[in-house]
Amino acid sequence: MTKQTVTTLGVASLYFVIVASVMVYAFVSVRSQKADALALATTLAEQTSKQSVARTVATTIESTAALREEVSTYFLEEKETISFITEIEGLAGVLGVTIETTALDMTKTAEGRPELKTGFAVKGTRAAVLRFMEAIETLPYHSRIAALQVTGEGNEWRGQVDIFVTIKP
């Protein structure tokens, strides 16, 4: 081989090594950027999903405003507790029973929600006492009845009811 052939072969080999190195570097870079692009695509999908959920929540909040307002009427506020007692006493008068408030206290449930504990003792005819107890059971408030007793004979009947009414937080 001539000197020129050896030089040409050396230069060609050098070009081949350089081109091969550039190709390997490009391949590795593309592969690395592919992983980054996949991570960005995943992040973008998560963000789009979160935005969709946020829009859904906002729409739900707007669409349920009237229902939430209606539900809130079934809960007492602390300032309404006196009017609640007055309402029960008025109900007793309409139904023909005499009423005595035996318990009135603010308590908390096991979950920590405030409640108004009320106890009422009633006297009247059997029908009147039973109507009052039925009315108490169907009060339009979020409440639970802890105890309910009705006893008596003839025209002298007595009842005792303990109610826990949830107070709006």
C-alpha cells in the first residue's frame, strides 16, 4: 500500500469513528430525551386530570347551592336554640299537653360535632301525649332521640323524651 492509501484509510477511519461516536451520542441523547418527554407527558396528563376534577368540583358546588341551603335548614344554629325550645312548647300547647323542659345542655358527639341535648316531660290525655311524641319523632331537624317513654292510665298519661339536635358548625 502506498503512503497516500494509508493516509486516506487513516482519515476515513478517523471520520468513521467520529461519525459513529456522534451517532451513538445522538442515539443516547434521543433516548434520554424520550424518557424526559414521557415524564413531562405524564405530568401534563396529571395536571389536566386535576384541572378537570377542579372544574367538576366547582360545577358541583354551584349546582348544589340550593340543595345545601335546604339541608342547612334542618340544622340548628346556636342562636336558634331558644326558638327551638319555644317551638316545642308551642307545639305542646297546640296538641293539648303540658310540657316541662327537664334537660337543656350543649354537648358534643363522639366525632366532636356540637349538639343541643333537650329533655321534655309531658302530661295529658293518651291521644295528646302520643300525638306529641309522634310530632317530636318527625321534627324537621337533624336529631336523634336518646330516650322515649310513655306511661299512664285513663286520662292521665305522662311522657318523657330526650332529644339530641345537631348544631350547625
